[in-house]
Amino acid sequence: MNHYIFFTPEGYAESPNESEVFTLQVLGYEHGDTPEAARERLIANNRWIIDGGFNVEMIKWNELSR
């Protein structure tokens, strides 16, 4: 199985001087035979992603090397 990191451009962080900084938000790590299967597992195991209002279609991923 392949391992993936999942992230989204939705959201922002706050810098030390309290200004908004638009960043990629890491949603988690998951494994699967395909990135789509791993994304489904990520969402099933982390309902806060949907409850938090993240758009599943905006979720991106990169395969992690071993």
C-alpha cells in the first residue's frame, strides 16, 4: 500500500504578529492502494474534516516515499 499526506488550501493561520497568513492546512496521513481510496479512509476516520466545513473536492495529496 502507498502512504499519502493530505492537505487543503482552505483556511489560514495566524502569524506571531497576529496577521492572517494563507497556508496549506495538513489534514492528515493515510494509506491505500490508490490516493482516492486513501482519501476515503482519511475522511471516514476523521469526521472533523467534514464537520469543520472542509470541501472534500479541494483536498490534495502527495505520495510519501519510504
